[in-house]
Amino acid sequence: MNNLFCNLLICFCELVFCILLMVDGEQNQKPMEPNMQKEKEPNMKKVKEPSVTIRCSLASLHDFANLLTPGAKAKVIEIGFQNILKLPSIRNPLKVTETLMDRARVTDEGRILLPIKDEVDLILEPEDVSLILGIGMAGGQSKELPQANDQSSNVLDKMYSLLKYASDKHGTKKHPKPVQSKDKDDELVQGQEQDETVPSEVQDEDAGAGPGQPAKKHRRDYFCSGSIRALLLAYKRDKVVQAKLNDDMIAKLFCMEVLDRFLLSSSSSTIPSTIQDAVTNLENLKNVDWCTLVYERVKTSIIEWKNSSNKKNKNVTGCIFLLLVSILVSLLVLCREPII
């Protein structure tokens, strides 16, 4: 499937899911009889649904792709991420995502299974990652992320210095805390798409700050989407950043976002050290078997979702769009009858 068709599928997926959710919501909100309403009001209690956090974000990647220099884009294309540069900016359908995670399971043979309707199941294979997401077509051999090498520490030190400078000067006080939406689909108690606008400032007396004061930021706090965004935005107007930030470093920062916010997203608000190490040498990313790596991460996410003991807060990790687009393909094929 080419990238244009993939984009159309994803956009149509959100449209279809939104319509289904609207219909479902209307059916669940039928007005009660006046007498019944009076009887139930004293005993009715608002049930707080679990918070579902999704870090996999097309909207975030779309924004970052628009900040890349031509030279950085050329390096990203060399890696095999050219289709990611063209991804549309759409919001995650949170309720549908939660439903998909509830339905999906991993078979005894280690395959991802999505029940479609009675006696109809969709089995996903690793090669479907290439067909749906447009990556992994080069056929890399390594089934693990590249590990740190002799130059990794130097690269990460330079990266940290730039991220800290841009975040402290341009990012930390420039972005107010987001206002919680009143729309039911976006309420924190029902779900949220996590986006770290600025580095986290956790209240922690052991971190060297006094009570009620923002804690001192650790090095890891600067390796997040907010700091990277501040750095790329600063590149257009800050001479210090312009002198130190080159195409190669910009491409590495973008690849870090690709792994952390799309292909291998985790539940952490900061970028894991394994991803930091992986992008320090862009050449090594060409040898990765992305089909297997992304597929296995989604499998792990499904298993963790099923086995989660935390009933109040649940995280969707991995590339959830692998499931979203897959279910849409089935919807298009079996559209004669409702399948959801």
C-alpha cells in the first residue's frame, strides 16, 4: 500500500470511528422518564473511568517534520523513514483505541489477533508493518535497536547541551499548562494523548529544591518532546543554536521522536536511554528490521494491557496505528455488515 492510500485510510479511520462513537453515545444517552429520573437522582453517583494515556502521536510527528531542514530530511529519507515525513496530523481516537486494546490478543503462536465479528478474526503478521506504516521495506537484519558505541556519549553530551540551552532559554516559561478540555472524549478520566510541551518539573525535595519549589531538572528531563521542539524552533532565530546545530543532529533528534512517539512509544514522559543510544549513529538505523521490532512492541503492549493491575491509569504503548489502520482495512472489506 502506498503512502497516499495509507494517509487516506488513517483519515477515513478517524472519521468512521468518530461517527460510530457519536451514534453509540446517542444510544447510551436516551432521556429517562420524569418519574424514573426523580427516583434515580438521589442514588446516582458519577463513576470515574480509568485514565488512558497514549504517547503514540501522529500530530506530534507532523509538527516536528515541518521543522526539519532540507538536509535533515535527506538524512531521514536515507534511513527509510521517508513515509513518516508525510504522515497527516490527526488526533488519536481514544475510546476506539481503548476498545481495540480490550479486543486484541496474542495467540499461542505469537501472532496479533483482532476479532472482527462472529467467527471472523484478523491476524496481523510482522510484514503488515511495512504495508501499513510504510517502513521496514529495506529488509534490515537486526531485530534490536542499535546499542551505544564509542561516540555515543559525546553525541549525547552535545545533544543535552543544546536541549538544555534551548529549553531553559526558550521553552520552559513560554508554554502555559494546557487547559483540560471539557469534551467528553478528551477528559482526563476517560483518556488523553500525552504531549510533553516542556520538561517536567516534579516536586521532589530530594532533588535539591525547597518545599513548594520546582525541583531541579535532571539530565533525563531534557530528553523529551518539549525540549526538542524548543530547540528546533530556536534554530530559526537563535544564533547560538544556529552555530551549533547541524543537519545531522537535527535528523537524530527527529529519529528520536519517531521512535519515542510513534514506532516504539513507551509509558515514560522522557525518552528512554535505549532510544537515545540508538540514534547516535544514523547509519546503524538502516540495518534494523523495523517490521519485527514494531510488531513485537505492539504484542508486548497488548499483553501489558491485559495484565495491568492498575485500574485507575492505563497506558497504551507501541504503535497503536498498526491496529487502527488494520481494523479500518477490515471495515472496508466487510462493509456490508457492521463489524464494530
